[in-house]
Amino acid sequence: KNHLDTIRSKIEYCRMLLRNQQYALFEPAISEVEETAEHPTGMTGDMLADTKSMRATLLEKNSKYPEAMIIRKEVLALRTSEFSERHPKTVRAMQAVAGNHIFTNDFLDAEKMFLKTLEVQREVLGNRHPETLITLMNLTSLYSKIEEGEKAERLAVECLEAAKAIYQPSHPFYMRS
């Protein structure tokens, strides 16, 4: 029950349930995985972060943003200590924290976190990586929402130019940008 491969399989099962919006099955499955974390032979920090991240996603889907933010910040701390600030999993955790700030209308902190995420992504992944483009689009949406039209327009053009360089016009990401 507590073997790392078994725990990994259970985490992947939970991820599949969440992705397929099977929330009634997800809740007991994730609870079982969370119980494993309490045992001395439990899971790695990475596995714990994965589990917590999925729990936060469910809370966000249920509009429980303040509770999700607490977990998102825990995940970011776990990712940073387990890896580094420049690791892709840490960067995804930064994106999730920024996104949650938008849900709670904390636009200043959302902007700070998106800008920090973007800086790391540009340095590590480059300007034309899909993850970088997603952050650009999220930041563009944020600027539109807070009526920073010039910033939003500048980033939208940058995003579109990058998308044109790497995607065909029929690609969903190209059309989204």
C-alpha cells in the first residue's frame, strides 16, 4: 500500500479522474493518497506537491479560492525546496499561485507572480516555448481585466508574433493567441 510505485499509480489515477471531471470518484481516491503522506514511509516531496496541487484544483473548481491559495503556496514552497525556482514544476506552481490571485481579485500580486514566472520562463525556456506563451496570454488577460490597455496590447502582439513563428494558423494555440 505504501510502496512508492503504488503511490505513484494512485496519484496518476487521481490526475486522470480530475482531468475527466469525475469528482465523485476523485474525492475518496485523493483522500486515500493523502493518508499515505502521514506514514513514515509515505511519499516523496514531489508526490506530496502533486497531491496537494490536485486538491487545490478541486477547491478552485468549487470556488473555494482562499483555501486553494493556502495549498497553492504550500505547493510552491515544496517545489522550490525540492527542486529550484527555475525548475519547470516550480514554474507551474508559480503560474497556479498567480492564477489563484486572479480568482481572489488580488491583481497586484497576480501581476507580480506572472512577471516573475515570465522572467524565469524566458530565461530557462525561451520566448517561444508554449509555457512562456501561456504565461504571456494570462498576463495579457490580466492587463485587459485591470484596464491596462497599452500593456495588454503590447503583450498580445508579442504573443501573436511568437505563436506565428512556431504554430500553423490552424493550430488551436495559434488561434487562441
